[in-house]
Amino acid sequence: MTDSGNSLTAFNPEYWTGEMQVIFFKENVAIALANTKYKTLLRDGDTWNKPYRSKPFPQSYSSGVDITIKDRFATNEAGTVDTANVVPFYVDDLDKIMNKWDSAKAFAVDGMRSLNNKLDQAISGEVKNALNTVDDGSIGGTAGNAITVSVNNINQVWAAGQRVLDGLNIPIEQRFSLVGGRVLETLRLYLAGRDTPQGDKVGMNGKVMERFGFDIFYSNNVYYTATLNAATNPTAADTVTINGATMEFVADADTVSDDAYLGVLRDGSTVDTSFAALTACINDSGTAGTTYSDPDAENDGARWKLINAGIVATHSTGNDTVKIVGYGDIVVSEGLTATADIWSEQVQHCLFGMKGATDLVVQKSPNIEFRLAEKRLGRYVYPWHLFGKKTFLDMTGAIIDVQVDASSWV
């Protein structure tokens, strides 16, 4: 039978699904771990004060000998509501009428979830203020090195955390640990076949189980740090990948070998110049379309991978490194020509400590405001929030930076 040459595709119907495609957001645990009781105190204003006093030191007393009076002191410390985030967009009335879906509602929900993600990152990032550290030396290895967790040592990580908190007299019933997916996976393998009456299902607030004297929480917002080192200027087509987002060094920032990549302008002959462009690309700062690819182009997926993980880069002039911080089980890699150019210091900072050690004041909960657009038939939509967080001096010893080696993650 031969092809008749008919063209009947105009008769083929097209259908639209009942829902849009999904955007996956990180789940949040901040409210379960932070102290939120001062929200009612700050109905207005922007500061909450919490002074601390000198500690008591008992002294010996002998009959007939004058007591030495020790001076006491009080010092004030303040937290500030200083962080406002907004996820703005515009919806025209014509689109509102003609669209099959309620786009304003969908974008607003996305905005609210991304704001909650910011809250979560703010709390897990307080691990930077921890006075205490658990590293490889805490479990019998080399002090100063991060821990390569395995089923053979995962229980020792919690034992070291208990040891620190015991020494600080932290109440047992208030102890928690916040870990990422890789650490949780190792813990589950360790517990396989053991009696786990509490189960290991992740609850609505991120709580997984009670084990080792801790309430264990899972989050994909655990704080992460890494450093990219370079001895020579990257060559054209060299790449750097962070959390699945690939950036390619090119002669023209908008010309890349793969549409999924972000382009980074390779300008001049120094690492300093190229790394400054790389930093601008990661942070979405500088001149989009010149220094690096326009994030609204086809490589928007790569941009989202950086934003969703809260990736921020820093580079100092004259310093041939780019340091990044982020949140989650971050994987980094590089396709740099020079073999000496590598990632180092890849560490996930799990947060152990006492619940409520960090104050979180959400003065304006994530909310949606609609405002009429002058000279347009439509509305501007502003999902936004306002908050402050603070780990006061008396609580910096009640949290622990548990440093996990992430260099082998792929």
C-alpha cells in the first residue's frame, strides 16, 4: 500500500491537561526549630533586645576574713527585623479572562513557597554562629577535617553531638539534629534491621524520627560551603557545575555549546577577570547578556537550580578562588582544562543543638498583595514577607556545626 499523499493533520485534535507542570520546592522545617514567641512583641518596631549578665563564680569564705566583692555586669544584645523578600509579577485582565488556568493564583503560590524557603535557609544558616564544632577529630579521626559519614561511624556523629550538649547542660528533651538527604540515607542504612518503633517517615514539619536522644529532622536546606581554586585562566568551553547548573566560559556570554548552560564571559588573560564574571553569573548580578547569559533566556532552568539552592558566590580581586555558600545536598564539579584547578573544602554543615536556640521574628508572614496597575488593565501581584533572626550570645553554645565531607558526592 502506498502513501496517498493526503494531508489530514488539520483534523487532529489537541487537548490541554487539567493542571500545569509542577515546580518542585524544598520543604521547610524552620518553624519547628526556631523560637518564634517574640512575634507578638514586635507588632511594630524593628528591634528586640535581650541583655545578658555576667555568670556567678562561687568563692571560698573563711571566718573573720572579708569577702572580696566581684563586679557584675549586664550587656545588651539586639535582634533586628531586617530582611524583606518579594516575588513580584504582573497579570493583565485580558490574560485573566482568556487563560485556561488561574495564572495569578499559580504564580502567587509559587512565590509563597519560595519565601518559606528563604525562612528555612535563614535558620539553617545560623550554623555559622555555632561556638561548637563536630568534625572528624570528634570521632577519632583528624581534627580540622570534615567527616566522611558511613554506616560504620554515623552513630559516632550523634554520640559526639551528645557529648558536646551534655557538657553544656542542654536539656535532653529539647535536643534536635537537622541533616540533609545524604546523611539521612546513611543513617537509614545503619538502622536497617534494627528496632525503630518511631519509624522514619518524614512528617509535615520535617521530623523523621527520635534517635540517639535527638529529634531528627530532614531538610534539603542544610548549609553548604565550597571553594573553587584556579591557577590559570579558564579556556573557551571550560565549564563549572553547581547543583546541576552548568556555566560555560565563552567569548560571547550569550553563545554557549548547550542551550541549558549559562554563559560566562571569558575576558582577558587572568583568572581574576574570568572569576569575577563567574561570580556575577552565579549571583545574577552585573550585566546580564554581556558579562553572563541573560537568565530569562532558554537557560532559565540552570538559573532556577542556583536560586532554589540559595547559591551565593564571593570573589576577591587578586584572589584566584570563588567561594560559594548554598543550602542542600549540593554537588559541584568542573570541566577546567588545567588539572590543578579544582573544587576544595566541600562541606555540608548539619545543625545540631537545642530547639529555640535561634529567635525568628516574622513580622509580616508570607502574604500576597494585589495592586492596580496605572494605565493598564491588570494588577501587580506582590507575594512578600518581613522577618529577622538572631542567635543570641547565650545560645551560640547551644548549637553545633557538624561538618560533613561532601567532596565525594556525585
